[in-house]
Amino acid sequence: MIRLPFFMKPFQSVFAYLVAKFRTPGTTEMYRQIGDGSPILGITTDLAKKIQKEVNELGYQSITTIAMRYTYPRVPDAVDILKKEKIQQLLLFTQYPHYDKATTGSSYNEFYKSIQGDPYFKDMNITQIDDWGDQDEYIDWWVNGIRNLIKKKQLSNVQLIFTVHGIPQNYVKKGSKYPSRVEACVQEIYERLEDIQDKFTHHLSYQSKAVPLPWTQPYTDDLLEELAAEGHHKVVMVPLGFVSNHVETLYEIDILYKDLADSLGINEYYRVEVPDANDMYAKDMAKMLIRFIGGN
């Protein structure tokens, strides 16, 4: 996420080590509070199995394999599996709905480096999905989740906060379209909630700032403080861009921001559920993936 200036490139690995060492105690405590570990690998594994089943039932012989960016199983492990299975066509599908070079771009770069010079992949048909946050299947998950929660809790005059992972502001200055992609997604969701727009006011904010440099704003904690100062007491958090539960949802939203909201007098605080490995979501993702490879 943080790239040093070109004249300091030799120190990038040292910088990364120092950041990791500095952040480890705080990060360890976050994970302790959500069960001493992240559920993301198990969730993603379940989702992959369900998507594979759905794709096969739609008439496409397929296998799914997982590559994590910073932990096991890594990209080389996935590449080995693909070769053993003798695949003939490959679809790359990151779990980042909105493209940025630090997330989707970084993941794909690692994959292509891992297969560079490997004759097995030389003439393979490889399709990569750069951005899928504008697809109906993804949009509908949030539309349905928001509508169901507002109706179930009989909410009105509620502040709807779309909170997404932030990126360094200098990425935006260098041309990243990530904020505009997120904004377009929020607008599409809002328009599809026409029947209950009178129940809420919506906002967009950014969370998970990693280092003391300017990141995309407004920050989610600042927005909560601002809304509380205006006298608002009902909040629904929409973790847009997070497709599975992890430290950003289970700790930051459910614990950190919840505690902040309580201290500010926001006495009704709710969160829309992320997809995780939901059966209907897996079915929808299978249909979407087939569409990307030109099935139907």
C-alpha cells in the first residue's frame, strides 16, 4: 500500500519490516478480540467449493483453487494445483469488487510473476476480472440486505454509512479510479432502494487507515462523530467492498466503531451482513463468472 520514492527503493523491504513490526502488537490484539484468528480462509474455501458446484451444475466442468496474498496458500501453491488438474482455461477472480492497483492489481501481478516462463501457461486462455463491483449480483446483495434490515428493525430517520477500505490519497492523485468506482456503486444501490429512500440518509466513508499519511476521506470514525454532533442516534453500517468477515468487519465495525458510537450517544447501531459463503450468493457468483467467460 505504501511505496517509497524511487530514490529510496532499496529500503522498501526494510520499511515494510519496520511497519509490520510496529503494527504487530496492535494487530495481534485485534485478532484476539475476534477469536484469535481470521475466518477469511475458511469462508473463502467454502465459497469456492459452492461456486464450483454451481458452475458444474450449469454445465461447465470446472475446479476452483485459492491463492491468498500474504499467507498460505500462496500463488505458487495454487499454480501447482492448476497444473496437476491440467486445466485448459483460467479465470482469475479476486475478492476485491472495486479495482485498485494495490489490491486486485497487486494480486494479479503476483500471479503472472509466478507463471512467467512456464510453458504450461504460454498459450492458455486466461481471463481476469478487474472490477465487478458494478455487477447486478453484487449490487443486489447490498440492496436486499439494507432493505431487509430496515424493514425488520422498522427503522426510519436512519443514517446509512457505506464504509469501505481506504487507500493512500496519493494513489488517487496518481490516477486511481477506486473512489469513483465505489461512489458509482453506492449511487446504484441508492437508486435501487427507491421504495425506502424516505427512511434513510446515506453517506460514504473510508476505514482501515494503516499509516499516518493522508488517506481517502472522510474517515469512518470522523463521520460517526460528525453525525452524532448533528443529533443523529440511528446508524446502519454497510461494509461495502468486504465480501467476507475479517478484522475490518468483526473488529473495526463491530467492536471499534460500535464502542465509539455508544460513547457518542448513538443508541441504535446495526450492520448489514457480508456475503461470506451464503448459498444464494454463491449461486449468483457462479452465474456472474460464467457471464465473464462468455458462457451466457
